[in-house]
Amino acid sequence: MIYLDYSATTPMSEEALETFVSASKHYFGNERSLHDVGSNASLLLETCRKQLASFLNASPASIYFTSGGTESNILGLQTLLKSTKKPGRHILTTTLEHSSISNYVKVLEEQGFEVTYIPVNQNGIVSVDLIKKAIRDDTILGIFQHVNSEIGAIQPIKDIAKLFKPFNIMLHCDCVQSFGKLDINLAEFDVSSISISSHKLYGPKGVGALYINPKLTSQPIYPGTSHESGIRPGTVNVPAIASFVTAVGHIINSKDHNQQRYLSLRQLFRYELKDVEKLVRFEGSDDDCIPNIIGMRIIGLEGQFVMLECNRHQFAISTGSACAIGMQKPSETMLAIGRSEHEAKQFFRISIGKYTNEEDLTKLASTLKLIMKQNLLTEELKK
């Protein structure tokens, strides 16, 4: 099967697998134990923390290891809200956020927080001017993802952070889809917290990281917790963290080359569908989207049908974020950028990665044209 669902998860790299096995054998101790086995695990953990911090241009003390992007998002928001000294219960965000964010924001609304959802344009980009107009005296937090997981829209995080600073508004940024692909220099971003995930970067599942700006006086959510400075309880998975940081190192070093290759593959794929362009819609702007995520529709066919037909032809694609699939609802991203419910249900996503080649996308284009020919012709014959 040709795998084209890298934004949902990536296969572990050989380097990450080797590190995981080696660390599991030699650094299996509980890093809080006082004997030498525990101390060795603790030394490896702190080395990983320093290494990950260096990739982000951040202080090691600001990095906390978690079970993944979802937990990082929730822990980040909880910590910021507990730590803020500014009075108020007003939050700014969009309807484009990952389900881990949007579901937790609903919980916050039930707890009495007031949330303003900033609209985005037809390419999924939020307007800084609209954010500015929505700021109130009691606005304490903004939540804006760096890259959308369905169409790859890149938000102007630096501009948002700059806007928030005079108002003393905290900013949480979901960087799960952007870290390792775009430059993230936390000395320049000046955000309050970010979340990242290992399994989007050819590392193991079940591990990620949370950055909390050291300028904030962070209050631990769980009093008495010794692990991860009280931010996250539970025995730390040192082998998985070592594997994660190993994978990050390799992907960071090849980041620019990879993104240029993904852009070339994206352009090739679009060219291969040029002869059926009247039936195909690509979502998002090439100028404002990350190149490895291709969100699209085929007029007249539901996205879930296209995904299943592709699966039958040995292609793994998706109908959007894996964390929202199975809800039987149209894509929130599609609705947010102005698509109708009918159009939103046509959406499917192709996401490419380091093992994707030109032949894969040429074959996929041919398969999509075959699906169109067979099924749209059938519809015509029914009329």
C-alpha cells in the first residue's frame, strides 16, 4: 500500500527505532530513583531536554515531556489559565483548532469562560486586524494553531504574539503540524506555550513536549507531583523521549531540503490532475500553506467514498484530522473557510512525507481520475 497520510502519523525512522531499543535496554530505570540506574536515566532525560530546547532556541527548563500533542495542548491551557495574574475570563481562538483544543475550549465555556471565535478567510488564514478588534480589557488568552492539519494553512503567529504583548494576553500555539517543517525560534516567537508531538516526526507514539515561556510564573496543576517539575505526573518514558529527540534531530537537519521536495511533489500532483481541473478543487493557497498537506475535493463525490475507493486501490489517504474521523460530521475547517455542508463532506486530505516519491503521486492522480470516470459516469447514466 502507498502511504499518503503522514499528517495523521508517520512511521518510525530507523534511527528512532534503534535509539528506542538501545535506551530501553540500558536506560530503563525510573529517573526519580536515587540509585545509579535511576541516575543514568535522569542524565539521559536531561540531555534530551537540552537537545530539544536547542532545536527550539529555548531554555531547557521551559521544556516538559508529555504523552503527545493532545496532552500538551490541554496541560498548556490549564497551566496558563492557572498561572495568569491578569483578571478576566475572555479567550480568543478560531474554529480551525485541533479537536483536542476545540473540545477543551467547550469545557472552559461550561466553566464560565467567554470565547470569541475569530473568522478566517477562504484560505484558512486569520486576520490580525480582526483579532485586534476582538480584544477586550478582560481578554487573557489566545489559542491559535501554527499550521492547520487539514489544509495546511499557516497562521501569522509572530504577528499575533506581537499584538498580544502590550495587552498582557497569553498565547498558546499548537505546533504539532509545523515543528520540524517550519522554522520555530522561540526567542523570536514570544509565545506563552507551544505543543509538539513525536509521532508526526518519525518518532514513537505516546510522547510529545510542552514549552512554557520561562517569563511566566507557572503554577503546577497537580500539587506534590515530582515528575516534570509538577507539570505532568507519572513515571517518565525515557526511552521513548530519547527516540523522539533522535527523530527530531534528523528531521530538523533535513527540514529545508524536505520542504523543497514536498513543494515539487505538490506541484507535480496538481499538474497530473490538470486535465480534470474542472472537477477538482484544491483547498488553501499555495503561498500560505505548508507544502506537505494537500486538502482537496472532487465535485460530486463524498470524501469518505473517495478515501475508501483509494484504499481499495492500495492508497492510504484520509478525510481530515484522524482525531475527528468517525464523528460523521462535515469538516470544521471546510465550514470555517466558507464551504457549504455538502462541499465540506467532499473533502479529503493527502499528506506526503519523506518516503513519498513522484511515482506515488502520479499513480494516485491516475487512480483519482479512474474513480471520477467510473463514478461520475455512473451518475450521468442514472439521469
